[in-house]
Amino acid sequence: MTKLASYYVPGLYVEDHSIDVPLDWRGLEPALLALGMNMRRGAFPDPLPGVSESIKLFYRVVCAPERVHDDLPLLVFLQGGPGGEGPRLTSSTSDGWVAETIKHFRVVLPDQRGTGRSSRVSGKTMTTLAQAAKAAGVDVARAQADYLKRFLAPSIVRDFEYLRLTEFGGKPWVTLGQSYGGFLTLSYLSSYPTGVAASFTTGGIPHVPASADEVYAHTFPRMVTKTQQYYRRYPGDVERVAAVADRLAAGDVSLPDGSPMTVERLQLLGSDFGMKPSFERMHWLFDHAFELNDGLVPADDTAGCELSDGFLMSVLERTTTAQNPLYWTLQEFIYADGTTRPIRWAAEREKASRPDFDTSARPPMFTGEACFPWMFEQMPELKPFSAAVNLLMEDTEFDPVYDPARLATNEVPLQAAVYFDDMYVDSGLQLDTLSRVGASHAWVTNEFEHDGLHGDVVFRHLFEEALNRGDLELTLRQ
């Protein structure tokens, strides 16, 4: 095990580690590679110019300080996203689920490939790859697109299975998947179920078969409901938000990073409406929107009102993905499973079919967790990804993600928290999938939003349900 550092934060003993994994898993199997058998089977993938055949997988291992030397069962956390790095904990209580898990487990916190310290993918990465491809005389966008395909679920779960086999003695571990981590869970159970002792998911069961069109057909109506709830909760904001939209529609407003501040960028602020207390965060954001007249909504000439620097900085901070550019870049491709129809900007098509989301509507309707073409034209951190993303939107071949037949006969206990009002992952679609996954159990609740795991109730409830069914007996006996 390649340990880089060990230290303590309040209530936690922490170790940092890093290993090498293949960039391209096609033709390789984690179990064989773990035995040193690195010959690929089948057609050898075309090498990408200027790209190493291996990348770094960084992960942390945490436990309670008093249990450093105990032989604890393992729990690996499958982070949400796509493009999300593992949590950076400031204490044992800084993320609600951690305090409960360290009572029973040693917890593994990987940075999924391309995120955090795991060979991070950024605009600079894309620029460097473009230069190498151009020098080699190959299609730049194609090289970038093929590179990005290596950062989706099939590669991520192979990294984790290889990690389990090589660094943890092959001991089956428990998985906890939040949001996109639930997608990874079903991919893991489809490919390597013997590596998993039990699984927990929170707000993250994908619909199988996957369809981006289906997802946005369900989520856009929910954004209408959420936006209306926000305006009812803070009726004074109807006028304030409309006045800001009028000013933006007049043009010539820029964010601190130089990107244009448009009505579309304003609508993007609804992305966290599925978290609590998002309505309050939005209300206080618009409280300091205007520079003059003590922040009151201008009585006349709203198109000419001046927006405050603080407001524009807050908008940038809440909408930029400079720290996790793969979030928007891969957003629609998490629904690409094997041979598929071209995705072709599914969210953009759905939005265009709904007049209430038009930028001229007042007050404006907010959008949710959806990416749009304009983002790759206007946002500096995403511009280097533009050509590759447009090409991927036309692709029809991706690595297979789920195995419905294997999921139907699954024997790994799976306990899923399904949030009835989940804005991002439709509860009806989650339950439909779970009805076709063996050994699965759903806890359906409307008490929590999508981020319920970060409190101290959700994981404890799931753990106790699994414990009382006997699903963890063998795992906790060691």
C-alpha cells in the first residue's frame, strides 16, 4: 500500500494513499492485473497522443482514532457527481454519515479518476491533449472525446475493484453511494458483485435502461414546481429576480472571471433547489443584488439598474465548475450505456420545448441539474471541452454500464434511501429499477431532500434496517 502521509483531524485518523491504474481498462480485468497479468484481450485500443497509459488513483482511509490498530471491516464511499472528489473532512461530524460509519468500519474515500488528486482532468488537460493530438496529426476533438470516455462509471468501478484486490487483500467491502454513487453501485454490482458484501445508496438509483431524454422529461416539470415553491415562499423575490433578469437581458454584464452574465446563467442558480436550505440561500443571494438605492428594486428603468459586485461574485461562486469541470462535461454521458442513440443535448431539447423556461419569461424559471451548449461557449473552465463534448453528443458507442440480467439475480444486500421529492433522481424511476434488482430494499421518505445523507439520520436508519435483517452479520463478525 503506497502511503503518502498519515495524520489526525478532530475525531479521525487519516491516511493518504495513491496507486497506479490503467487509463484504459478495455481488454483488461482487475483480478488478472492484480496478479500481474497485464496482456490485453481483444483489439488493443488505439493509443492517445501525449497520454500516459496509467493514471493515479488517490484515496484516503479514515477511522476512529481509538480503532487505528483494529481489524475493521471496510466501507468504500462512492462520491456523487459526476466529477466529484471525495469529501475533505474537517472532523468526524463534519459530514453526517461519517460519525456513524466509523463506529463500525474503516472508511475508504477515493477521489474518482479525473477528480481531486486522482490525475485531475481540467481545461488545461484538454489543451495539452489538443496540442499533442495536433502535433501527431490526429483529430483533436476525437482524441479528447475518446479520453473523456475513460472517466465514466465502467472505468471508475474497475479502479475500485483493482484497489480492493491489490491494497486491501481482496476482502469484500461495503459500498455507500450518494447520488451518482448509486449509479456506480449498480455498475459495480453488474460487473463485480463478489467484491461487495453489502451496498447502501442514497438518492442515487438510476433508471435501467438508461435514457437522458426520460430523465429530463421528469426533472423539468419538477423544476417548475420547485421554482413556484420558491416564489411562494419569498413573494418579494418575484419582483427582484425579474428585475435582475431584465437587466441581464439588456446585455453588457460580466462576471468576475470575464464570462457573460446572462439570463441563462441566472437560471442555472436553481441547480441546488434539491438541497436544503436552498430557498433561503437564493433569497439572501438576491437580497444584495442591486448596487444603489439601499438595495431596493429600482422603480424605473430596471433594464438599466446596476448589479452589485458582491452579487456577481456570489453568482460566479455558485455556478462555476472550475474545481470540478467534469461535472457539467460528463453530465449527460452518465446515461450512455453501451450502444445507444446519440444524446444530442437532451436537456437543451427538453428546455426548448417548454415556453415557461424561455429567457423572456418573467419571473424567470430556474433550471436544475442540466448542462446546455451555451455553457461550453461562455464559461472559461468549460471552453476547452467544447469540441469534445459536441462530438460525444453524436457518439453511439460507449462502454456498457449495467447488466440487467445480473442485477435481476443479484444476491448482494442493497438498501436504498429513495427521497420521494428528489429533484435530481426521480423516485418513481428509482423504485421501478429496484423492483428488478434482486436483494434490494427501499426506504421511501419525504423527510429529506437529495442531500439527506449529510445529516446524522439517513445512514443510521439504513444501517439499522440492514443490521436487523441480518444483511451485515458476516461483514461485522470479523
